[in-house]
Amino acid sequence: MDTVRRNILATGAAATAMAAGPIPAQYVDARVCAKCHRQIAEDYSRTGMGRSFFRPIASGAGTIPDFYHTLSDTHFSMVVRGGQYFQRRWQIGFGGKDTNVEELKIDYVIGSGEHARSYLHRMARGAFIELPLGWYAEKGGYWGMSPGFDARHPQTRRFVSYECVFCHNAIPKIPAANQAPGSDPLFTGDLPEGIDCQRCHGPGGNHVRMVRRAGANVADIRASIVNPARLSPDRQMDVCMQCHLEPTSSALPSLIRRFNRGPFSFVPGEPLGNFLLAFDHAPGSGHEDKFEIVGSSGYRLRQSQCFLKRGLTSKGQLRCTSCHHPHDITRGKEAVAHYNQVCAGCHQPGTSLSKVAVHTAGADCVSCHMPKVELPDAHFKFTDHRIRIARQGEAYPY
């Protein structure tokens, strides 16, 4: 665990060194990228990242059946009216009449729906608030309180932070005065819908100009955009861990952005340590086996013996993209076969890493060695990316 902790704290540049200023970035509308990379764009639009943030589209009129939250004695419903969604909440007062009624328009949906969706309302000054009622995909789909709202007095004005949008969106526009740490999270104009190409490939403005330049050669065109596959293994991991690194719980802030960096100024290819500092519980504190939500994927992977022995310390043979193709996520039987093949790449029969004799043909490596975990107040299960021999009845010190 101590090795893992040092790896995380040393992500990118040394943790004690002040980073250089933000890299100038010129972003483009992702639809421009899709004109040349049509098939990649179509495939990516079906992934969870491609569907992570969007405007709701409704037709007709109606009301989704009420949800009653017993703990707060409050009713919720989703109302469809005039092609728009609204979330309504109320209580039953004297004489059975509705009281404490509030109805807010849903401006954006956050979450692909593969696990869950939450609903955002935009206030006049440009801030977003998360609405209490969410939707979960488990058990065929059902409504429930979003994480953090299952209380006797649920918040009705929980502001959406820059950090939240950072991991569910592309590069939204924010006021210049709200770049500094601690600023109110305000947004201007329409927000991009989904995590777009430039979160992994960097700003595309120079690339587009190079493609359009008469006589531009292939080498210059390729050099004008970041291709994560051509980055060093640690920089490749940084691209994923800009979102998938959450080493501590909310009681101890896990990630602190450097004071001279704007909320959306990280550019793929630079060390992640130039943008933020990652903190972990001290060894021996009883939190060595903790598990957070989606952001723990990179953290848990780095605890795996597979990573410690075959990851960055071994010429980067194991990293996120060893298993995951970000443009096209496999599912079902195809996914099982794909992940088994990745595991078999190291665990070859007859080698010291192989124990295939104790496995049945076609066994699902992931279901046994990366079990799904349901966290308190989350309503759904996440794949634990710490590859190991899982023991039945394991407990996680959240």
C-alpha cells in the first residue's frame, strides 16, 4: 500500500514543485472532429462517456408516477409539459392539499444511464443545482433519491461544482472571474453534451487548421493533436486519471487543483501533477482497502499486483487502455471474451503467472477477480478495479 501511495502522490511532476501556468488551449466544437472521424464519432457517441451529459428531449405531455420519500415525507414527480421536463416536489398539508410545492425545469441530464442519471436545473446567474430525485438502471430501472439526498431534510439547492462537471462534460465556458480556486461554479452559454474528443486528445484548433492548410503533410497533421497511444505509459494513465482517480472519501478532499490552474485547463500529454495534487490516507490508518465510486478505478488498479508487477514499473505493460478501448466499449459476451483475452496475454499456460488448471473453459476472469461492489447510498454496483483473488464476504471500509 505504501508503494501505491507514493505512486499516487508522485503522479506527474514532484508534488512539492509548483507547476507551470496553464497551457494555451483553442478548443473546437466536437462536431467538427466528427466530419473527418465519422465512424469513431458514431461509435464513441454510444459509450458512457459520450452520453455523460445532455439536454433532455421530451414530447407530448404527462407525468411520471409519483415517488414518495418516506424519510422526508416528501413527494416527487417528473412532469412533461410543452416538450420540456420539470421535477416537482411537494408535501401533503392540512385537508390533504399540496403544500411546500416547488417545480423546477430540468435543463441537463448528467449520467449516461448505464448506472444512473441525475437532473440539473440552471439558475439565472449561470449556476446549476442538482435536483433530489434521480433514476437508477438496476432492477430494470427505478426512481430514487440521488446520492446525498436520502435524508430527513434533503437539500434543495445543492450547487454543481466545477469538479463534478469536469468529469461528465467537455470544456464548458466559464466567466474569467470564476477561474480561481474557491470561485462560485458559474457557466456561460450552452454546455457541450458529453465528454468530447478533446478531453483525451487535447484542444483541436491547431489540428483543424493544419488539416485545412494546403500542402500539409501527414506527419505535421498527426503532430498537431495529442494521440494518447503515442504518449509514455505514465502520461497515458494521466489522461484517464484526470477523472478516474479518487483516492480518499469526501471527508478528506482527495484532489486539490493547483492555485494557478483554471478548472478546465488540464491538457492531455502534460503531467497530471501539474494540474492537481492527489492525497491519500496514511498507511496504517485503516483505509487501505477503501473503495469510492467511479473515480476509484485508477486508484484501485494501481493497488493490484498485476499493475505493480506489470504496470508502470514494467515498461507500462498494464494500463487502462490494456482492457478498455475508449472509442468503443464492448458489452455482454463480447466483453467477457475480450477481457479474458487481455488477461491471458500475461497468464499464459505453462508460465509462473498461469493457474488455468483450476479454471473452467470460458471462465469470466473479471467477475471473479474484479467483483462488483455496491456502495452505501449509491443504489448500484461498480466494478472494483483492484485485480485480486476476491474472498466471499469481503468488507470495504468506505
